[in-house]
Amino acid sequence: MTSSTTGVVAGERFAALREHAEAVYAAWRHPERPRIDVAIDTSSLASGAGATRAALERVAADRNAAVDLGRNHGYGMQWLQPLVTITWPDGTSVLYGPVRPEDAPSIVDEATGRVGAAAALASGVLAGDRPGIPSVREHPFFANEPRERRLLRNIGLTDPESLEHYIGSGGYRAVGRMLERHQQPEQVRQLLIDAALTGRGGAYFPTGVKWNFLAGAPTDERYLVCNADEGDPGAWVNRVILEGDPHLLIEGMVFGGFATGARHGFIYIRDEYPLAVERVDQAIRQAEAAGLLGEDILGSGFRFTLEVIRGAGAYVCGDETGLLSSISDMRGQPRIKPPFPAVSGVFFKPTNVNNVESYSNAPFVLRNGPEWYQAEGTEEMHGTRLFTFSGDIPRAGFMEVPFGTPLPALLEACGGISGGRGLGALQSGGPLGSLLPGAVLPTLDTTLNAFRAHGGSLGSGGMIFMSDETCPVHFNEFIADFVEEESCGRCTTCHHGNQRMTEVFRRIIDGGGRREDRHNLEMIDTTIQNSNCQHGQLSPTVMRNTLRHFAPTYDAHVAGHACPTLTCEGLTRFRVVDQSDPRLPEAVDICPVDAFRGAEGDWEILDDRCIRCGACTDVAPRGVAREPVPARPALVPVG
Ligand SMILES: Cc1cc2nc3c(=O)[nH]c(=O)nc-3n(C[C@H](O)[C@H](O)[C@H](O)COP(=O)(O)O)c2cc1C
């Protein structure tokens, strides 16, 4: 076949797929009878979506109700999970949450015509109009999202397990067009360069430039890798795409394969994301069956295949070179760079590694062009990015915002700090990222430079807001423990350096801080810079931020042997302050180490047994209080 014939074939095959898919998707949006979709994703399941769905099925069956049950992905408001959507035949669609099993009768009532039965659970209108219920787009949580979502355009509005929904809503169209019109690989790469799309894994390196590196490799055996390891605590942006719109990633990787000459790709998903593994795997099979992946995509002669690799739970395998080792059946240890992956990657062959969100942006750039892409964002950073928000906030969830969005506006969208408290610290970018004090919030926006100005990093999408009741020194012990535990052990600087850092913080929170600790921590920081990989090199960042931004709190722990927030175990004790609190017996019962002694009306807590877990104050806040341990005699500095 000539290239013009293959182009016609690709165009015709895609047109046939599209026609069928559009009909299926139109029927989903205007069902013959009301449909109740339960959000099925990791966070909804953790909130009880399985039980909610079972209750809805039971109620619908018992009543022989004229409704169908379906599935979608949560819309972003994770504090309202389990979320449920009702779609009526006229196309009106309303989101409800949190929907508990006991709410199933009112949801079924609402779906089958008793308007208002579930009004108290309504969270917003997704499509059409429902008197008395505002559009979900008017919810303050989404105040900073662009008018039209990009990466999240299908989230909550399609069945993530349906290829037809993806194609019917515009998906794979640019692939069809690219193959029909014989776009050249260099044209595709140039579009990404013109858009200035940058990688979303944390380093923000230009994606098109990276694709050029691989395209220039002097061999035909090249690979594409998607980094879906997402190990940062507090980040689940990649999971949203993997579970909520897996074909978006696949489409982005098809472009990557075409543009770089790679013929096979690996999607490396962390093992802790079983639903993501299942959905991406299923989406690959669907794309293969439809001729969108395989030996001869849409009859064009272009070959590209994909497979899922399950990670094994090592944080360093998120580092691109650790990930390459892991895929190559080697121990999950990072490699020294250079050589860079474009020279020596999977099985030591030229490879391109990108994050899930980086690949997922490509279809939008190719569908709509670089100018459209750059219409959102700033001069410094173009486009949008997904963020997940968690911590001491009433509204945890995910959203897509343009680069440059002010952080104070994002905290406001999340409802501020719970209980009217102040913002103590902002943690971004995971354990290798940053810890910045609440005081700098007004100067922060979602750009690299804003964070760098304070010695921090924007990171890969996870943002944790901590109240002023959080102890930054205690948090450092958690981070030090994490980076030590996750060190691959290959270089002594990282492995032992992080052990020493953990020991110092553990001693400080235990009440044994010493004056020379700051000097020792700074020395560890300098030494760890000599580690072979970025895990080691970046592991002291949170500690460095703490010594710089939280110096008075750090000094209070070390010089004053006091924890201002009464968090640190060795500097805090628990006392029974009100023997008449009727909840005290519950507090006594809940104590896991039997630290309560005495009898009703005469309880005391034994310091040497108490592990400072705080369960008793949670149960009986009036009866039990935290207080500082009495001052100790000054310790004699060593050395
Ligand atoms: C210890 C460590 C863990 C990392 N974890 C991830 C991860 O989970 N996902 C990711 O995309 N990048 C992670 N990175 C960054 C990757 O090494 C790499 O820069 C990224 O995958 C490149 O993709 P991008 O250009 O699309 O951002 C990690 C880096 C380090 C040092």
C-alpha cells in the first residue's frame, strides 16, 4: 500500500470507531431510564463506595425500580465520597455525596421521580438544570479551575472502563488525524516544544526536547516508559488519570511512540494502586482490540505496543533510573547519570521516561495546538497541572489549576484550615520536597520560582496543609524515617547519612536534643549531597527548610527542651485534669498500654508506661490534657 492509501485506511477506520463510540456515549448521557452511577475509585472505595453500591442494588431490586446502575470516577470532592451521580433521560445529571448505604432509598426515590427526596445530599449539577441545585462548577472548591477542565475533562462524566466513552468524547481523534494526514514525527515533537510542555514528575524538563533526544538515538530499538510510581505521601494526581481516564495516558503514549520511533512502551504502576493496574491493563486490551495499539495501528503500518509493569513498593523506583533497573529485572536501585535514559535505559537501550501527567497533556496539545495550550498558565510555566490537597483542611480532593494560581486562593478553596486554626506549614513535593511556613503563603503561587525563592520545590502535585498545631520537628522525624527506610542502600552517604539524620531527630523529639545537633545536621546535609542519585541528594531538603524557616521552634526543642505544640513524645506528658469527666472510663479502656492507674474518681497516668499516643485526650478531652514535661537540668554539650 502507498502512504496515501494507508492514510485513507486509517481515516476510514477511525471514522467507523468514532461513529459507533459517539452513539454509545450519547446514549450514556441521555439514558432510556434514570441511571445511578457510583464513583468507583480508590478513595471512594476507602470511604465505603462498595457498600453504597451494594445497598443501591438491593433497594433498586427490592422495589423493582426502573433504574440502571453504572460507574464513574469521583469528580474531585473527596471529602464528599462516596459520590453518586443520577442521570435522567433528558440529560440532566446531578452529583450527590456523601451517600451512605442508609441513603440508598432516597437516592432511588430521587432517581425514579420523587424530586427532592435526596435534596440534602445534592452537591451540584453536572449537566442540564435542576431548580434549587447550583452547578457543581460554582462550588468554591473549583473556583480556581479553568472554565473548562482539560486533563480532567472526562473525570466524573464517563465510565472509566469504556473505550467508547473516551472516543465518543473526542479521544484518539488526534491519533486518527495524525495517521490520516501523515504528520511527521518531527512535526509532533515540534508542537510539544512550541507549547513548552514540561514534565510533571517534579523536574519540569521540556517534554518535546526529551522526545528529541530519543528520536536521535542511533538505533531502532527504543523504548517509552511511563513513570506511574507516584510514591509521594499526599500525592495521588497520577492515580486520578490512571483510574479515571486511562485511555488519555495511552493516547499520549501512542503519540510518544510515533514521535520518537519507540515501538514498545512500559507503564510502571506502583503495586499499591491495584485498581489503576486493572483499569490501565483493561484499557490496553480495549485499544488493541480496536486497532489503536498493536502491530498495524488503524491499518497505517505504524506499530506501537504497551504493557503494564507492577512496581514492588520501593520509593526509589520512582526515580527514573531506579525504575529502569526495576523494569530491566535488576535490583530496584538507581543508576548513575550519565548515561541518561535516552542513551541507556530499559535493557540498556535508548528510552524516554515521562510522568503520567506529562504524556496525558500531549493529546491536548496535538488536538488543539500550542497556542490553545498556552492560553492557561504564566509566561514562566504554561498550561494547567493537577494537584491533590490534604491535611488539616475540611475539603480534601483534587483539582486542575493553571500554573501561577496563588496558594492562598487554593487554601481558601479547600475551606481554610480546619477548626479556624492558622496555617502552620505547607508540605509540597513529598519527602524530597519542601516544608514551608504558613507565613510565606501570601508569596506563593503554583510556579517553580515562587517555591524556589524559599528553598522549596513545587513538586509533582501533592500539597499538604498543616495547622499551627503541627510540630515541624516531629514531622522531620517522620520524613527522616521515610527517606532512611526508602534508601536503596547502595551509597553509604545516603544510607548512613539518613540513619544519622533520623537518630538526631528521634533523640530531639524524645527530649534529648543537644546544642551541637544543628551543626551535625548541617554536616549530614553537606555530606548527603555526594550521594549517587537524587534520592540521597534531595533527602535533607525538608530538614534544611526546617532549620531555615522554623528556627525558633527547632531551638525551643533543643535549647529549651520544649515542644510548643505539645506533640513530641519526650517533651509532652498526659495528666488527668478533671476526674469528673464522664468519658474518663472510655479513655481508660482505650489506653493500649494500660497506663491509667487508680480507680474511678482517682485516676492517674503513669509516665513511664504512657506512649503518648493521645488516644485518651481524643476520647475524653475534658478529663485528660497534654502538658509540657517539667524542665530538665541543662545537658552538658559533647565535644
Ligand atoms: C526518589 C525519587 C522518586 C521519584 N518518584 C517519581 C514518581 O513517583 N513519579 C514521577 O513521575 N517521577 C518521579 N521522580 C522523578 C523521575 O526521576 C523523573 O524525573 C520523571 O519521571 C521524569 O518525567 P517527567 O519529565 O515527565 O517529569 C522521582 C525522583 C526521585 C529522585
